[in-house]
Amino acid sequence: MCEAHLVRRCVKLQSGVMRQRGTEEWTKWRGLVSEQIASGQSVAAFCRDRGLRDGQFYDWKKRVSEAEAVKFVSVKVAPGEGPAAVAAVKSIEIRLRRGRSLVVEPGFDAQHLRALLSVLEPEA
């Protein structure tokens, strides 16, 4: 319970814990959804094996798929690099927040990349 003079700090701490729990839940369910897809098992079999409720899994699967819907981003081509130079490039660099980046080679698995980005950039 929060005392009157500590209410502001207590609320901040509680909201931080709730936010962390929410992030942990999203991470957990994104992982489970990716695992189920990769396993090739039906949702019913996957849930039965892990002691999960089907309805809860479907709810989270919908949330995750909606959150990971394709989003368009602006792309800037560096000066002096026309279409011929861009076509010759063998990989793509994706710059993330906080100075991180991913290099994606041709033939990458789009679903795997989505799952990876959802972990690295959960609020994107």
C-alpha cells in the first residue's frame, strides 16, 4: 500500500512493473506463436503439449499477427547510388534504434526476420 507522500513514486514504480510484465507477456507469446508456426503442429496439439488453453493462444496469435503486420518505412538511397548500384548489393542493412543494425542476406526467411525484429524492437 502507498502512503500519501509516496503515492507519486509508488504509482511510477507500479506502472513500471506493469509495463515490464506486459513486455514479458508479449515476448513470451511472440515466442510461443513463432514456435507453434515453426513446429508445424496444429494449435490444439501445440497447446495440449504445453498445457496452454487454445482460446488464449488464438487470442495472442491474433494480437501478435496484428502487431507484426507489414509496416512501410521510408528508404533513402545514398547520393550517387543509382538503381544499377543498388541492384548489385548482396545484402540489406536494417538500422534499428539505439544504434543497432541487422544485415540481411538474399534468401532470408521473412517470418524469422519478423520474429527477430519483434524481440529487438518490441514497440516498433
